[in-house]
Amino acid sequence: MNNRKVLIQVDTKGNRTIEEIVRDLEGNGLQVESVMNLIGVVSGTIAGDKVTNIETLDGVRSCRDEGTISLPPDDPEVPQ
């Protein structure tokens, strides 16, 4: 199955700590890459068929694919 890079927003004001939520995410197949405590976001990689499992976990507010940004190469003719 295709692996997906995801961003997960967690509810840090609920009855569970972010550490508990991260353990559940890992137990459901997420390979955690980063935990951003201050903003309540966890990033990682998961098999595409397991995304619905983590979306329903207690403490998970949302799960979306991580986007990419690409900039065009510098052009000396275009002022910066």
C-alpha cells in the first residue's frame, strides 16, 4: 500500500496529553517524524489504508496529507 505523509492536528486541551495521543498514533501505524507540542501538530508517514484508523482516535482533530511547496528557479530578469 502507498505510504502517505500526513499532518495530524491533535486536541491538546482535552483529557489526553499529546504524548498519549502520539503513542496511539504509533500503535496504529504512524511513523512519527515530528511532534510540535506548541501548536498541537504531529507529522509522520502512514500506509494509506490506515489513515481512517487514526482519524477516529480520541484526541485527533484532523488528518490531512502534507503538502509540498516548490519555488521557481531564480531569474535574473525578475526583480526580487
